[in-house]
Amino acid sequence: MKNTIPILIFILINQDLQAQKVFQTNAEYKADITVVEVDQEYKADLLVYKVDRDYKASGNEGRWFFTDREYQADFAIFFVEREYQADIKVFIVDSGYKAGWREESLKNEIERLINE
């Protein structure tokens, strides 16, 4: 029982840090992450599926819920025009099961940027 409580606390904290409620800013300096949308799936670091409800956007697996208010978001993004300007490259997919990281090495880096 003693070991169960710390593990449960870790899971709850970790799940909250990886939430995917996103706010799209209108200025780069306001963003936690800069993003470029690529035109081909193979070019993407992350395959993103836009969900229609915020509760569907848990975990760091590419299911994003776009909020209208910045205070509701877990992190803010700014879409840039060129790949070299972006922290990550995303491709929007049409199904939730397709969402996920193609470049796993960036997953932890992006989590670090979000939590700074």
C-alpha cells in the first residue's frame, strides 16, 4: 500500500503535464511552441488529430483540442510558415487512431518546452 500512493500521485501528475488542450496565439512570442503544418505525413514529427471535446485530449499522443481562451489551454502554439522556424512539424490526420509521434525523440523535448 505504501508504494501504491506515490505511483498513483506520479501517474496523476504526469497525465496532467501531458494534456493536449491547445491555444493558437496570434504572435510568436506568446507561444510555448512554434509549429508548421506540413503537406505530407512522412514529413511530420507529430500526427495530430483535432478532437471535438476537451476530455478526449489527454495524454501526449497527438490528440489536440483547440480552446478559444488562452487560460483554458495547457500550452500555446504559433503556426509559422517555414519548417526551419518550427519546433515541431505536424500533419493533421482524419482519424484518432492515426495520431501520434513519428519522431519520438522530440516528445520529451516538447514536454520540456511546454513546462518551462
